[in-house]
Amino acid sequence: MVTLHEKLAQQLPKIREELRALVKENASKVISEVTVEQLFGGMRGVKGLICDTSVVELDQGLIIRGRPIGELTERTPEEIFWLLLTGELPDKESLKSLQDELKKRSGTPGYVWDVLKAMPADSHPMAMLDTAVLVMEKESQFRKRYDAGMKKDEYWMPMLEDSLNILATVPEIAAGIYRMRFNKGPRLAPKPELGMAANYAYMLGLPDPKGDFAELMRLYLVLHSDHEGGNVSAFSGHTVASALSDMYYALSAGLNGLAGPLHGLANQECLAFVLETQKKFNGVPTDEQLKQFAWDTLNSGKVIPGYGHAVLRVTDPRFTAFLAFGKKYCPQDPVFQIVEKIFRIVPDVLKEQGKAKDPWPNVDAASGSLLYHYGMTEFAYYTVLFSVSRAMGICAQAILNRAIGSPIVRPKSVSTEWLKKAVKK
């Protein structure tokens, strides 16, 4: 059996050597250019980051460490975290060692609940989660060891410690926030015999007699775990961590970005559109009704939520995974049936309209409907679910960047006046 600490310790010397050689031999080579449109367009498409945990290919979707996400849909969150960090899936013994490690570290400090209870009763669930993560910063092993003095090539070790402590407690905190914020009753303590996803599902307290909701949580945590390094949450976390801030500061920053409507709220908007469709037609519309409604929506200047993606030009394989789940577990649910019908009708409408670069659905087009089916009807909480999963990717990226000695992020900015002069030359 090899522990996660041991596996990384074995791999890192070779990785560092390869990266040093890569930079030394190719230091002045140009790998990207920036247009004026990209400068004003949020740097979209500018190649300026290294992220080895995952990439998003426009014709394939999310690929985690060389493995398409569609090949990982039967895995557990713990396996995915190991994969993100090492590039390999753990064997049974190593997986158990990681699961045991997380269980050993579980148990949210009492002061966290005290702080959350002191917040206004109508606080947003994401503000509560971000606050809980940040208030735990006093537990940071990285800050303690940095203040005491340690070698740079050991920086990754306490970052891993902090990450494991965070991942062991975040599901419990997130579930506690759900029960507290929406008056679901007292918090439920984790069960030591359950893994991360099953425990999270249990602590949320939704009825789950067959374990189907726990299965959805497993799939949800896997599918949302990482999405390369340039999205707002990943890049915010990386930027803060690059200043040698500890994992609590970095994760809080990333989750603050995830809370933004343009990043983490998409599944809420998609579900709202589906429910609006259901209400308008008093049930599942016919194909012709849905087609006309799609046209009416587009002609009114609105978009159809969940269709189109900043990077992808194919159906998001994460949507495909959720669609398969719905067909297996809740095919008769009218909300899911509308989701399925939108998938059959809307891409052709968007193609005919001709404005969308990508007429295919992304992951958010399906995920909300499944949460709704199992009784999670509190839209404001959906981003917290996203956060529990994405914490794995943000942590993994921070650990690896600390291990290879990534420098502080400091791109050069220019003024509009400088740009006006530059484009005239």
C-alpha cells in the first residue's frame, strides 16, 4: 500500500527536473499571442497558465489527467482526488488509506458552527460556506510551518495537510449549512462507515430509501471536481495561493468567484427555464410546442440557458452522464422529461438561428433537474454543492503548484491610452 503523501513524494523529484529542463531549453519560445479583442474579452483563449490536473478540449470536453470524464463516471470523489494529484487511479489499498485518512480528520471545529449561527438568518448559503472555510484558517498547517521556517521544496506537504483537513470537513459544513439555513432540523453527524459522497448525501437529510440520491451525489462530485485552470474559481484560487497564502485563503477566494452568477449559478437558471416551460404548458410540451417556445424565447432577445459553452463545441460529456443517470433513475419525472426533450429539440433550433457557436448543452442543462427530483428545491444552495466538488480541483492545483515552485501570478497590465498608441504603430 502507498499513501497519497508517499506517492507524491516519489513523483515530485522527476516532475521538478523535467519542468526545469523544459523551461531552460525553451525559455524564449512564444506559445501564445494576444489580440485587442482578447484583452477586452476577459483574456478568453489566451494561453498563459499551466494546469496539469485537467484540460478541456473543444471536441472532447473535460479530460482529467489524460482520462476523458466519461470514463470516470463510476469512480468515487476520493479516487478522483488521488487521480488529480498523481495522474493515476489508486489501487484498493491506497484508496482505503485515503478514505481512512479523511475519516480520521473529520469533525468540524465548534467555533465554526458558532460563527455560522451568529450570521443573519437569511444569509446566502455561499456566504456561509466561504465564511466557514475562512474562519478555519487558524487550523492551517502551512502557515504554522512557514512561520516556523521550512525549505521551499517542502511547501507542498503542509498544503496537502490543509487540503485533506478541508476535504474531510467541507461536506459536513455544507450539509450543516443546508439544514441550518433552510430549517431542516438539527445537524446530522457523519457516519464513519460511509465515503465522502454517501456521507454528504446522508448529512443533507433528504429522503433516500434506495440510495439513489447518494449515487447522484457521487456522480455530481466527480463531474464538477475540476475544469482546467482558467475558470474564475480555479484561477482565483491559484492567484491567491501563488502569494504563498495557505489553502484556506486560496479556497475561500476560489469559492467567492464560484458564487458569481456567471460562474456557479448556471444550473439554477437552467432549471428555472425548465420549470417555466412546465408551467406554461401545464406539463411536458409536445415537440412542436417546445420548438415554438424556443423560437419565441430567442426572438425575444433571451437565451436558452444551458446551451452553448465558452470552450466546448460538442455536447458536454458531463451532461451526457447526467442524462444517462436520469434515464436510469427518474425517466418518468416530468421535469427530467422536459430536459430530455429540450436536448432533442433546441440544438436544431439554435443551428437554424445561426447565432450560437455551440448549440449543444453543457453540464448545467441537466444537473438542476436531478437535484429537484430528489427534493432539493432550494436553488440558492446549488452553488454550495458545486463548491464541495470543486474544492477538490482547487486544492489539487494548489498542492501541485506549490510542489513545482510556481511563482506569484503577476501579469502586466496596460492602460487604454497605451493600447491606443500601440495599435497605431
